[in-house]
Amino acid sequence: MPHLQIVDYSASSGALRQVYDKMRERPLPPAYRPQHGGAPGIVQAHSLDPVLMPLVFGFSTLLNGQGPLTWPQRELVNATTSRLNQCLY
Amino acid sequence: MGAHAEFLRASLQDDQLARAVIADPRALADRATDPKNRALVRLVTRVTEMPWALGKRDHQLAKEAGLDDASVLHAVVLSSYFGHLNRIADAVGIDLDYEVAIPPVHAEPATPPYLVPERELWPDPDLPRTLELSLRPGASEALAAWRKHALEREAPLSVRQRSVIARAVAERLGDAAGVQKFSEATPKEELENALVELAHVVTLAPWRLGAETITALRKAGLDGDVAIFDAIAVATACTTFSRITVALAALARD
């Protein structure tokens, strides 16, 4: 159960709906698409601030979408950081 | 960690390294077979746990393992960025929505907090640096836009409240420039004290974030989920901003 409200795509409107639609256009490799077909939970976790969401994930595209670190090296960085911070997600 | 251990597994078509990350990343810093992987895990562990303790020696070790300056910068910024994502995920309380082959471990709230550096250990922000954020195209601009949104709006939180959070995070990460910039923003009333407490847990013990964090902010007078999310998102963002600043300054010192 989330501790704060999460507005998913079907419940979204206005600015948030526009941001979700725009983020859907991002090239997302198959490995990053959750089976529920919607935006990944970490994206939805930002739904209470539709201005923040593209700022945060624009930065992600910049860092995760290109080198010099290779895809496995980037995921090693991401997984190691998340493990140390004990983030289940 | 669940999602990214899965992506790591998918990227290698092999689960050995991902399983080792979940089991014990500190052991991996010594035992990973690939020297670049060993160096990356060592560097990222330092960036995450105590960025203020980095030094030229860490940069040198990474270089000797075959990581060039652009790769070291990439790892520092990426790890600092994930510091924000990890904390937002836990504070909001999202469920893992990927099918994963390797089960993640649950947070252990009794884990001691990350260490706060004594003042004399804070890296000197004025020391000439070998690694600058500007070496990565677009990163400075993207970070500046995020920083402006986090720190320069008057609603839901006031600029003053944002500054209180930013200062508290900067102090806990040894970010001298951040503390200087927000020198006036020491807490003066109950809600500001609660924002400092939020910054404390967000920065030093992310494994304790959860329902209690939200309840404390509500009790202190933050009204509604949007304002509470704002407070949390300012704190998590500031850990990213201060961590990058501190790590890059620290990597330049003897």
C-alpha cells in the first residue's frame, strides 16, 4: 500500500495526463516495460508533481540512455546504489 | 534494487553479477572478476555511503582499473541520481511492478544511519577540480532546471522551507557550498524542525522512510499529500544535488 496518493494514467487529467502521454513517447527498451503496461511505478511515484516528473526522468534519459558506461555497467551502478540504500523497488 | 538487479541480469543475459549485488555489494568491490566492475562498485559504494570521504586516490584507483574521467563522472552522477529515486520510491511506498528472477531483500530499519562528517572533513569547494559536471553534455542544464523547481517556488512549500531542507541535507553530506548558500535557513519553529528531521532521515537512513515519515509531517502541520510529497521531493533532490557537489570536490583532494 502506498503511503501517499498515486495518480495513475487512467485517473490522470490535465497537466499530468499530458506528461504521461509525453513520457509514453520516450523510447523505452522492452526490459524497462512493466507487465501491467502502464508507466513504471517509479514514474507514477512522482504523479503529485507533474512539473517535477519530466525534469527527473529527462535527467534519467540523459544518464541511462548513453555512455560512456555500457548498459550492464550502468545497471551495476543503479543496482549497487539501490541495494546499499535498501530500496526494495 | 529488485528492478535494477533484473535489468542488470537482462543486460548480461546472466544472473551471477546481479545475485552478487543483492547478496553483498561490499564483497563485490573486492571480488568481482572484471576490474572495471570492481572499481565501479567500490566508487559507487563510497558515493552512496560517504561521498565526503572520497579523494584523489579513489579517482586514481578507478583510472588504473580502466575507467576514464568521463566514466567516473558518469558513475558519480548516475549513483547520486539514484539516491533520489530510491528515497522517493520508499517514501511514497510503491510496489515492485516488474517480474524479477532474483528476489530483492527487505529493508532493515535497525541499520545504523550513514555517518555525518566532522566539519574538518568537508571537502573544500574552492579546490581546482579534475572532474566537472560540465564535462557531461546537458547534465548541468538538466540539473539546474530540477534545482530551480525544487528550491525556487513559493508553493506548496515556501522558499524559506525549501532552504531549511536544503541546508539540513547539505550539512549532513559535508556540502560546504550548500551550507554557505543557505546559511540563514536554520530551523526556527515546529514545522521547520520537522523538515530538518525529514532531511535527516532522507539523507542518512533511507531504509527508515515510510508511513511514519508521512505521519510526522502531517502532525507538524503540512496539509495534504501534495505538500507532503513536495517536502519529500525537495529533500531527496537535495541529496542528489549535494552528493554530486561533494563527491566531485572530494575526488580532487589529496
